[in-house]
Amino acid sequence: MALSLAGKTAIVTGAGSGINYHFARALLAKRCNVVFADLALRPEAEELVSNHKSSSSGPARAIFQKTDVRQWSQLEQMFRVASEELGGVDIVCPGAGVYEPPFSSFWYPPSSPTSRDDPSSNTYASLSINLSHPIRTTQLAISHFLSPPSPSTSSPVSTSNPKAIIHISSIAGQVTPFAVPIYNAAKHGINGFVRSLAPLSQRLGMRVTAVAPGVIKTPLWTENPDKLRLIKDGDAWVTPEYVAETMVALVEDEEIEVSGGEGAISGGAQSGDSRGGTRRVRVQGGMIVEVAKGKRRVVEQFNDPGPSGEGNTVSGMGIAEEEIFGALKGGWGVS
């Protein structure tokens, strides 16, 4: 199910920074229009959008649509903008996410000083961002793919007119750091959700896949001293550019190069461990690709060896754990 990106249109949530910015930039370089759906744009994203704001700027256009992904009405609006301004939607990446910040963390319950979660809202903001928003955005994408609304000029999805949805999971979809249980739950949920939608590819031409990055060198870490202190000298970074390159491959290619392993099998692709050269595997709906430093591998549903390679460790996570245990005493969690 190859998908040529030239002339297509993508919606990317969280495109104002980090992995999603680099993915949006890569799409524009392939002449794919992009709706940058985010609360704000970092300077580099603002410049990129400005340089692609009209058809006279080049072969692809970029539009910034201010979007709070917790608000379903705003998710619906970004699809309307894509249809009205760019003619429809072909690729969707519900990539906006947070790494269990103090304002919405299991270890800082609602009504605690740092939490902004309202006890009367019956939800956690971090769960709304990391899990509910990707699920709802995928629903909207499928609806638009099947029945492009007016004034969209897109044709309905089919195996001869394929569309793509690419999610951002994490190695936290397999490992479970004690410090971020809501984040772990969300990424485990994304993995199961993506795998559940695998049949859409062969039957209807909608390929739903995900990347599962390790520790990414983005402002989420580099501009957060509280998180940056957990990274030690032996820990390696994964670059957002490499993750974005992997995402592009999952969207447009028939095959992707991964590390090590035994080769593709019917109904799936076996990755094995990340050692021992590279091989090419067929990209399939429901596929999850782990992205480490300079290496990537298919994450298997059963009997997977787990994250491997550089870029998958945060050696100082024990510091955060001890701080949490220090706070777990009488009165914790009491409003």
C-alpha cells in the first residue's frame, strides 16, 4: 500500500515542536500540505509555516490551526480547515503528547498544589492528551476518509486510493517506569488500539501504524531541568529527525528497513533483537516500530524481547522514584 505524498494533505497535532514538528517538516519537503494543529508554534515551526503559507511559496502549503487536543470540537475544526483550505485529508498524525507533567500526574492527585486536574472533570488531562485525543482523532480521520465532506476535493479511501494514520507510542508501551504510570497506561493503550485497527489496511486501504521512540532529544527533555537531571552520561539520545524519517517510511513505503531479526512471516513481521545487521520488512496495518539510536525494530505482539539498543535508558529514573516514595506518607491524596 504505497502512498505518494506529493500533493496530499496531512494533519499533525503537536506540530509546533519536537517529533511532530520534524515529521511535518519532512512531509512539506515531500510536497505534502500540512495543518499544524497545536496550542502554539516554537520559532522554528513558526518560520516553517510562514515559508509555506501560500501556494506561491512552493509546492506545499502549511497552515497553523490553534488546537487544544483535549477539546473534541477543536479536533473537528482542524479537519474542517484541512477540507476548506487544502482540499481534504490523506494523512493524520495525532502526535501531541505530554510526559506525565506535575499538572496532571498520578503522583500529584487532583486538588494537590501542582495539579491542574479538576476533581469534578472525571478525567486526567494527561490521559485526555495522550490517549483520548488520538482515539477521537482516528475516528474523525476514518469518517473523513470514507466520506470526504464538502468542499473537499479528495476521493473516498480505497485500496487504490490509500490513506494513512500514524500514531506516536513509546517504549513505555512495553516498559513501565514507576514515575509515570498514567503515561505508561496511555502508551500501552495506543499499542493495543493501533493493533486493533490492522484490518483496515487490507480491507479499506487505511493503514494505521505507530512509532515507539526511546528517549528523544526534544525540548520536552532538554528544556525541562527536572527531567534533564535524570539523564546520565551513559544514556544516549534518539534524534527527532530519525523518528520523523521512520514515520514517513511507515506512511509512504511498502517496506521499511529494520535491525536484526529473522524476516517477515505471514500476518506479521518478526524483528528479533536489534543486533546483527539490517533487513527490510513489509509495512502492514497495526505495525509498531521501535526507534532507538540509529536502530529500529518491529515490536511484536507476542514474545517480544523488549526495547533494546542505545537511546532506551534513563539511568536516573531512580531519583524520581525515591522522591515519590518520600512523598507517600499519611495524608497523600487527601483533598
